[in-house]
Amino acid sequence: MRENYRDRAVVIRTYDFGEADRVIVLLTRDHGLVRAVAKGVRRAKSRFGSRLQLFVNLDVQLYVGKNLATISQADTVDYFGARLIEDYERYTAACAVLESAERLAFADAAHDPYLYDSVTATLEQLQTADPTMALDAFLLQAMAHAGWAPSLFNCAQCNRPGPHHAFHPAVGGAACHECRPPGAAEVDPETLHHLWLLAHNHPTNPTNAQKQEGHRLARAHLQWHMERNVSALQVMEQ
């Protein structure tokens, strides 16, 4: 008899499988990243309807299989897509949240609800909040949870108190004049302060230049430590 369980889950990604099935990549609250097949979901009369899609928070029942779980039931808890898909900037930010979460989940322990809770909270915030700042807050806090948050005030190398004017992911974030490596970005210290406020869930009111510079720094730090690009973040830069 196969093991089965229920969990809360966010749809991260989907792709077609066979003639009528679809593989659904789920970020679950208590079982980490789960790849599951939804049988017959591409047929017109599928009982799952439109529930198994991006930006849907689900209550799912899953049967454990050898390679893929099987989704036997899926009920919608929250649908975040209506506000997102009609706004390109919010949509791309939400896609970046999902793609980054999938990458981060590989290093995340099962039974740790942090990433699921953070993704659902951010999708909710993206309904009304500034999309770039909501995304950057998610990235900074998720990186902190993973153990490689950037230093945003003290020098990441020698711990000399800031504010500092240089930033490089290779040294861990902010760098003083003596520790600054070749190729470090020259940054406005107020940009680093803005990121620090986002990382700690404090209100922030940056200039547009500081917001955009902060986004580039958060993105660079994330992708440096992942050692791969997040395609949705690339789209946001275009």
C-alpha cells in the first residue's frame, strides 16, 4: 500500500507529461519540493479544472510513487493570479519569486515551512505592494534563512562598521576601502540601508535610483551564490 499525505502547496512550475497528464512542481509546507503527476488534467473534463496552475495555493492530497507523486485531490485555498497576470511588472516579479524559491528549496530541509510561508506571503503582498521591493525583501530574507545573506552595513571581510561604498558578492556584500576587491560595484550607502530595511521588514522609501540599484545588488548576490541565473530576474532587467 502506497503512502499518502495531505499538505499545503504552491504551484511552482508545470510541464506536459504523456498525452493527457501534467507534472506539477509543488513547494509544500511540510515536505519541501515535490514533483507530482496530475493524471488526465489536460483533458477538457478534468476534475482538477484550472486549479493546478501558477499562483495558486492549494490543499493537496498526494500518493508517494517511485519517481513522481500522484495528485489525487487538490482544493484551492488562495488564488493570487488575477491581480498578477494583468500587470506585467507584478507578473514578472511573482515568476521570479517562484523560480528563486524552487532553486532555494533544493538546499532547504523538508519539514521547514519557512519557504512556503514566505512565498505565499509575498504573493499576497504583490497584489498591492511595490513589486520590486516585495521581491527584493523576499530574496534577502530567503537568503538569510539559507545562511548566506549579504552584509549590508559592516564590511563583510573585516567587519569594520559602515556605511561603505562598495559591494561584491564574492566577499559577502559590503566592503570597506581596504577589503574592496577588483570589480566591486560602487554603491550609494543609502541603497545598502534601503536593502537592510527590506531585509528586516522595516518601512523604506528609496529613490527610484536606490530601488533599482538595490535590486541589482540583491539579484547579483543571489545568482552568485546559486551559481546560476534565474531567468525571470533576467526578464525583469530588460
